[in-house]
Amino acid sequence: MEVYLDNAATTKPCPEAVEAAVSAMTVNYGNPSSLHRAGLNAQLVVDGARKAIADSIGADKECIYFTSGATESNNLALRGASAAYGRKAKKIVISAVEHASVEETAADLEKKGFEIVRVSPREDGRFYAADFVNACGEDTCLISMMYVNNETGYILPVKETFSAVKRRYPNMITHTDCVQAYMKLPVKASALCADLISLSGHKIHGGKGVGALYIKKGVRVLPVITGGKQEKGIRSGTESVPMIAAFGAAVKKLVPAITERYEKVGGLKKYLLDKLSGIEGVVVNSPEDGSPYVVNISAVGKRSEIMLHFLESKEIYVSSGSACSKGQQSGVLGQFGIRDKRADSALRISMTAETTEAELDIFCEALHEGIEKIRG
Ligand code: PLP
């Protein structure tokens, strides 16, 4: 039996998403920009998904722009907002635990003359809104901070930070990468005081290669990709109608079940931690009050990659740190105080509401066996 516990890397598309994608490929296959009936039908599919996503974050549908994924959304947010607002205000504040698509984009902007301030957690491993606010100034055009960390499940104080920032600097642009929070925690644009929000389709049982950027009305973002002026000129290129349809279908399905699913996964996390506490040599790297969807642990002294392949040989799929970092040592874990041997042996188990206790039993048993068999 295959046990898939790598849902922070990607999720299995739900049947509703698959059906919507197939329908967009076989029935509504027109180009949404075409002026004839086939184009209009495709446009209606795109707009239906746009409305579902907008409703889910309490926004108007005009504020949702489709992209190829959250990597592109994050690029568009940082590059596009800094191009619009950063002529004089040259500082950008980010957290030190951002996904590479924010961190690397910020690093590139740094080379182009922006000052990037990276805010770290304090000694206790926690982030404080005051530290972000104090890092900002009149010279800051943008603050970008993820909601849920993809490696540990840590929940960052986005709402507290953005509301404080907006009180002090009403014109500063606020961006949050909500990829690991969306459809798990409530993500509402106004409650978060967010001007820009990045979302991804494949982390929520939609499909790969689609994402969205929410842009608050009145906020300017200059395009990164230019061309045929699709998405009101903010993101040129023919929309991926099948993937957008799948994204919308997944959102429609999950919206009514967010709380119920969160509680279910909370129960699964408890079950998992309880079982893990009985296995010698295992430490938990995720905070107790983090998102239950991501559980980071270390079988200290057993290298992540070796353990990962041992588990893989039993058709159990987890990740070492973040799947996007392709096995590189995680700087993010270091930020949370997880270093050396503990970081070398970190494993990320990421669940979904469809995960079962029986699957977690299989995982724990195999982990136990791996700890006994693997030398280092
Ligand atoms: N942001 C976070 C927090 C992520 O976890 C990921 C993917 O792992 C991304 C952004 C990138 O998303 P996408 O795969 O849609 O480009």
C-alpha cells in the first residue's frame, strides 16, 4: 500500500478538479481571449473559478489574477510592487524563513539596488510582530511574510504585523504567501490587512501549474510578463483554462469543509506525535501550535536522505525539509534553531484530511525499523 505523506509538496487532485479540467479540455477548449462563442465559454469557466477563489478570501473577483503557480505569484508581487512603489523607498522587509520563490526574488532585487531586511525568529524560535514593524521605516516600500511555513508548519503573526504596519505606514504594501495556509486556515484579505496574497492550485487538491495573486483594488503592481495583456495586462499569456477550472473546483469543494478538515488533521497530528513519542531517538521540530498539516521531525543521527529512501523502498513518501530545496540543507530550519545533526536528519511529514491513522501506523513502524537498521 502506498502511503503518501508529502502533501506540502503537492496534493492529489480531487475528483471534482479532475472532472473540471477534463471538461475544459474536451468541451470548453476555446481561448478565453477569442471573441466567438467557444472563447466566451472558456472565459466563463475562468471567471467562475475567479469568483470562487475571490469569494473564498472575501475579495471581489476583479482582484484575482491567475498565474502559473505561487512561484510566479510571489515573483509578480515582489517585482511588480517594488517596481511600482520602490523608486524612492528602497527597502523591502521579509521574514528569514520565506520559501525560495520569495527569498531568491528578494535576493535578486537586492542585487538591483534594494535593501532587503530579513527578520528572524527570536531565541525562543518565535516571530514577533514588533520585530517586523521595527524593521520597517518610511523608506520601506514592501513587507512580505508567509502565513504558514512550509517546512515546519509554524504560523507567522501576519495579521498582527500587517495591521500594526498599516497603522504606522498606511502606504506600505503588504504581501503574504498563503500557499500552505489556504484552504487550511481562514485566509481573508481584509482580516489579514494584506494588499497582495499568493495562492497555489496544486497544494489544495487542484492541479499543478496554476496559481493566483490577489491584488487589492487601487494597489499597483507592474507586470513581469508582458504580451497579449491577458489578466488586465498584469499577466500576459493565454490562461491555462483546464488548470484554472480545476483550481476553482477544488476551492468550491473545500471552502465549506475548512474547519472540519483542520480539526481532523489536528487529531491526526496528535495521533502521530503520540506514536512518535514511543520511538527512541525521534525529536519533533514543529511547534505545538503550528499548522497540523506539517509535522517536521528528526530521527537524530539518521541522515534525512537515507531515511527518505528507506521509507521510499516501502512505498512511504515523505520529504526531507522542503521538496523545493531538492535535498539541500535547509537554512530555514536553522532559523528555527534546528541545526547540525538534527537538521541533517529532518523529515517533513505533511498530511491532508484524507490521511488515515492506519497510514500513520505504517509510517511509524517503518520509521522505527529504519532507525534500527540505518547506521548514520
Ligand atoms: N510558497 C510556499 C510556502 C510553498 O510551499 C511553495 C511550494 O512548495 C511555493 C510558494 C511555490 O508554489 P508553486 O509550486 O505553486 O510555484
